[in-house]
Amino acid sequence: MDETQSTETAKYSGILHLPGGIDIPCGVMKDGTRLLSERKVTTALGGKRGGSHWRRQKEEGTKLPVFISANNLVPYISEPLKSKLVNHKRWRQVGRGGTGALGIDATALPEICNVYLEARRDNNLWPSQKHIAVQAEILMSALAKVGIVALVDEATGYQEERQRTELQQLLSKYIAEELQPWTKRFPDAFYKEMFRLRGWDYENLGAGGKKPRLVGKLTNEIVYARFPDGVLEELKRKNPPKSNGNRRFKHHQFLTQDIGDVHLNNQIIADITLMKASKTWPGFITLLDRAYPKPGTQQGELDLDIE
């Protein structure tokens, strides 16, 4: 172990509590890397990290952690996993001093478990390793419910900041910095099908005729509400209604051309297709919710509040 390696203090740190009384110190570094205490991962897998391991490191030049450095496991270690395991990082928890401890990339944990499970499947485990495979199975069961990254973020308190950061990154992809010039984005077929399902007379509307105010609400419901969570809210914030209830611009004028416009066009085409396949508005909403559920809802949930 290189004692001269620089130590970085985590931006967020905490304790990851796993089934079986397994507690692993974890941290989120400034670059977003999630780290786990290598020593506690060894303990969680039922292994030991003693002087013999460090002697083997010095004599053979191996950098793999003791719990996965046995020769019979090497064939099951992918190159990406090996890269994560040999690139040790020295880190310390928030509020801690000293030289810190070695950490491994948290995303390596399920891959480590899988090494043991695959070796067990092939009957290639040594008798002294079989109890580690049992621990690996317990850990994999826990990680199958919630991803390791989400668990670390929750344990360290980084979850809230991550959500804010990810939302801003998402909005920057969908919302343009400058207002785009108006162009016709919704074809006549979109409104013809909407009017048909609503029982409204589209033929007598005339070119440029004024549509019912409810059309805007319905458009938000079946188009913009199907965008990633937060996009419609940001569009409403940037394009608030005037005193008469109408908005000064069209929502699509605030979308980016490379991502926002593409999503808009795809959603409009999907809506037209589903409307043509429907006989009633509620029937259309049922199909839409099943094919393009709103963010935060389960596929197939219905939202029929609009009459």
C-alpha cells in the first residue's frame, strides 16, 4: 500500500447499512465517484486482510484486494472490473483526519459478488471461499432491490444535491438559452383528431380560427407532460400566462433544437397515431398512459381528470 498517496476528503460521507448487520463507510467524492471502504468490503464478504496479503502485493506486484486476488478467481474478473479494483483511492470521511484509508469504486461491489457466484456455478471455488459466495449472494439480493449508487447517495445525504444537479443538467438539454422563432410544430392532423375525440367541430373552425382554451391544457396533458419530470414546470415558469390567461409564446419556442424539438416531434407523432386508433378521449388517454406514462407514474396507471 502506497502510504505517500494523496488523500482526498469526501464531499459527502456516511455509513451504508446492509442486511446481516453489514456496515460499510462510504463517500461521494468531488468528482462524483462513489467510494466504499475496501477494508469493510473485505469484512462484509467474510474475508480477512492481513499481512500476508500485503507481502503478496510486494512480492508479486498484485494490486487486487485480498478478497478477489486468488488465482482461481482471475478468469472471472473482467478488464473493466480489474481497472476499478487496482486503481485504489485513498480517502477520508467528512470530519476525519489522518492519512485516510483505501477505497474502491462502489459500482464494483455487485461485480465482485458476481465473480464469486459465477465461480461457484462452475464449481471453481476453493473450500475456504464458499462462505464468501454465500455473503456475495446476500449482498446481491440487497443490491437487486436498489442500485449501489442510490444506496450510497442515500447513506451520505448526497441524494438531494444529486437530484438538483441532475434536474439542472436535464433542463439544460431540453430548454434553450434563447427564445426560438415561431414555426408551426403541431400539424392539422393533431387538432383534427383531438377535436374528433372531444366531439368538437373542427371543420367550421376555419384557418387561423380561435381554438377553445381547453386545447392548451389538453396539449400540456398529452404532449409536454410526457417529457422528463421538471420540463413542463420549467416551460410554465419561463412562459407564464398573461392577465387574460393566454401565454405570450408557445412552449415549443423554449425547446432546444437537438433534444427538445426532437422529443416534441416524436411525441406529437405518437399522439396522432394513438388518437387515430381510439374511438373516445378516455380510450385514447388509456392508450397514451400505457405507452407514454407521465414521469413518476407506473406504466398503465390512468389519469382521466380532464373531461
